[in-house]
Amino acid sequence: ITFYSLLYFSEIDINPNLSKFHRKNKDNIYIHNALNLKYSLQKQNLKYVLLTNNKKKIQKEVGSEIEVKQIYFKKIFKKKIDFYSAHFKIDVFNYLSKQKQTSCLLDIDMLAINRFNKYLLYASKNNINLVYNLNKGKDKNLNKKILKTLKLCNDKEDNTHDWYGGEFLFGNSKFFKSIYKNIKLILPNYKKNLKNLHHIGDETLLNSSLQIIRKNNKKKFLETNNRKIVSRFWSINTIAKQKNINFHIKNFLIHLPGDKVFLSKIDIKTKNYNEIKMQYLRYYNSPKKRILEKIKKFLNF
């Protein structure tokens, strides 16, 4: 199993999950996010490769600390768009469709914080593809928005309201090839309907593709939920209720999309997993952060 991430550099990139106060330094933040993800996986001798459009930029910052592979990317949009760089995962799917081993695609703002989950080894040996479901259908209004978005992209009447996170995709080359082929078919509809979609980003393309795969009953996939493999946690105010942080830190991998700056500064290389978790909990529970989030909530921000 090889773990991969994408780091695509762009001057017009817009990532709503990074504060505007840090956007001038975003490239450095992202590079150190990837470096710390690598260090967290390295503790268990797990292989990590960073895919990019600018290998020299990464090596200038961190030398040979990360295995970096520069691949070909086809330009998709000429204008600014939310999660602009994340859309280049399309070419990553194509790249992974040509790899012989099992591939696990992760976002860079993640960490391994517990022992490797052995179910992943079982899944790899048995050609089981895995995805992470973020929506269990409790919010009827959200379900309607998801179904509308999916139909606008893939023209299917029988989509489900499941929504799979782009931060974790695990599978063989055939699985990634199927995702890539479907996205190429979906892309024109996606571009045409941007203003009518509830979410703009690679996740919309991914989910529209996975719905087709499910319908065709080919290269099937299973969900990681309840297997303690991966979990997404927001340390900032959210509309939907989240499970307690203690649930999230029991997983092999944790995704912290609201904490990119923190993740770029923490010393992952020399700390063990318990120390990493304790440092994150101190940060999350700090009076300064609690007060800041209360102010934001009061201002409806």
C-alpha cells in the first residue's frame, strides 16, 4: 500500500478553509502539512509520495525529506474558483489508475495518530475499495441539495444522498481508472452547472462518479465508517453537530481541515502518537481558541 497526496501550486487558488490572513504564506503551510503527514506515516514505515506540479518548490523548502513525484496536469479552469487546486485530483486519479500496488489518496491536512488499521491490509489483499461516507442522511434539507447536485452532474435519477469525503480514497488501479473515466464524462455538466451546485470542488466530481460506479455494480466499494480508519473533525464552529473529539482521535487517520496552520507548525517527527494527540487537545481546548470561536458564533461567522 502506498499513500499519496496532491499539492498543486497555483496563484489563483482559493481554499475557503484557510484564513485570508495566512494566504500569502499558503504554499509554505501546505508543504509543511504534507511533511508532517509523511512523518506521521513514517513512524510505522508506511510509504508516502507527494504528487505535485512543482517538485523544485517543495525540495527548496524541505530538501529530500519527502518523496516527490511531478506529474502532468491538464488545465481545467481559467478563472478563480473555490478549491481550484483540488480539481487537479482528476489527473491524480489517472496517475493512480496506472499504479500496480494498492493506493490510498489522502489530503495533506491529515495525520496518522494511531496504529495502522489492519483491515486496510485485508482490503488490499482482497481488492476491496474503500471510501469515507460523510453523510448518513439525518439532514433532509442537505439530502435534497446533494441529490440535486448529483443529478445535475451525472444525469442519474436514482442517486443516493451519500456523500463521500475526498480526503480518503483507497483502492486498486481499476477503481481509480473507473473514477477517472466517469469524471471525464461528468465534467462538462459540472462546468455548466457551477452556480447551481451545493458544493464546488473535487468532492462533487468524485461523488457523481461513485454513484455511477455503484449503479453499474462494477469496481464496487465499501465504507470505512465504524472501522476506526479515518475521521474528519472541525475544531471551528459547524452547522451540523459533530461527535466528541475523543471519538475522532481513536482512528488511524484524522483529517483536520480547519487546522492547517497548527498542523504546519507542530513537531510530528520527534513526538509519539500520544504526545501528538495531547498537543492537539491542548490547542483545541485552549481558552484563546474557545473564546475566538464563541466570538465567531456570536457574529454568525
